Amino acid sequence: MIAGQPETLTGIRNRALFSLGYDLLASRSELVGLKTTDIQFTNCGTLKVTIRKSKTDQYGRGRLALGS
């Protein structure tokens, strides 16, 4: 799916969302709910992402996801 995306701004966005969703094991609704303040780059070059709301999170605590 990533290789099939066009070389446009929309295609770049789609590739980034596919990669991020796969890396974080996030659902579509979790990806849509992300804000720029939820994503932090660590010193070692990885991502630290706060997923605030999830369908399976009954108590609304959120979760911390790490990306490569």
C-alpha cells in the first residue's frame, strides 16, 4: 500500500500515516485523534506518542506508544 501511493503531497501524507499506524499498532480513529503535541522525538531518534482516546480504553487513561 505504501509503494502504491503517488508522489504528491497527499501520497506523502498517506505513506506517513500508514507507517505510523503500523509502527504504533494504532487504529484509524487513534491516528485521526493525534495532535502535534502528542508526538515527541526522543534523543535517540525514536518517537514517543501519547494516544489519548481509544475504543478499548474504557477509563480514558490513554496510552504511551513508542515508534522506531
